[in-house]
Amino acid sequence: MALTKYNYNSFDLTTAASKGLSFNSDADGFETSSAGSMTLIKTITASSSSTVSFVDGSSSVVLDNTYPAYLFKFINIHPASHDASAAGGLNFNASIDTGSNYNVAKTSTAFTAYHAEDDAGAGMGYNTTNDAAQVTAAIPLSGQIYTDADSSLSGKMLLFNPSSTTFVKHFISTNTRMDYSVRPYANQYGVAGYINTTSAVDAIQFSMWSGNMDSGTIKLYGIKDS
């Protein structure tokens, strides 16, 4: 089938304020449309960072009632040091006073699934090491991450309605990483629970179980109409 080419100037690309363009079946093929449901708010790249913090109203961060849900994406999180404990990976905590204190109680569950590179082992199950019961310190979102040059963690955490002054704040996190004990493993981790406060949560902080976050990127998105 032959392709038909049109002159760019033949299209009416005039749009309205705060609107984008999308395709339709009109003669010019375009219409104005609203932005997508996921809006990038902030990107932070770690570099030997002890913590990575997203504080509402600071450095262009929005973490309030603008969105009913917020999504954090973890991209190639690499630790500066290896903690051999089962919980020695990525952690998070929450604040209700714009980051002055990260000490809100959190309760969570945790599960893991793994499969060895050489197919020598596989399994899944509940992980009692990484669950939490009213813990005010940072809690783990993963198991240990190795410092090998090609080892890192990638995943996401969804936080629901952090500005609510009626309900606790639910969160769901899933991630994958290369684990290594006797041999390399693909390891998937899932942690879910709630930040046990009816005050508005206005800051979230990520850190490693021990040592610094050598490199990696964390992105914050607002989710509309969710």
C-alpha cells in the first residue's frame, strides 16, 4: 500500500491553552485534547546520596491534594556498599511536617520470588524479614542489592491519597533486582501496606539500608482521575 504524504502547512495545528493535540477522523486529522493521566513532577538522580527526598513545595515537588495518587519510579538504583542482611536494599519513610521528621508509623506485608541464572533454584514466599508492624524508622522495599557493576534495582511505588486527613495512606511497591548469594538470581519483591496516620503526608524519603545510594534515578508522577 502506497503512503500518502501531506505538506505540514496544510494541517490546522492551532490549539487551545493547556491543551495538546491528538489524532481523529476529521479532514485535518487533529483535535485538541487534555494531557495524559500521568504527569511527571520531579526527577532526582542520586550520586553518593545518603537520602533522596520528595518534599511538597520544595524544589518544584507537588505532593498534596493536586492528585489522588502518586507514582514513584526507581530506575537502576545502585548501592555504594553491600549489606548482607536480607533487608539490605532500598528503604522508604514518610513525613507529616514537610520533611522535618521522617518517623510516621508504617505497617506492611512482603513477598519475594526468585529464579537463578543457571536454573539451579527458584521459589517464592512470604518474607517476614521485610514486613513491618508500626515501624517508625525507614522500612525496606527490597532485599539486598549487590555492588557488582551490573547490579541494580528497578521498580515502582504507588502512594494513594497522601493528603487525606480521614484515612491512612496505602502504598504498593514492586521491584526487580539482581540478587547474588551462591549464584546470580532474578529477584522480584513486593511490599504493600499503609502509613498509619490521618494527617496529610507531605514528604517521602528513600535511602539504602546502609551506606549511600551510589547512583540511580527516582521519578515522581502525579496520577489524575484515579
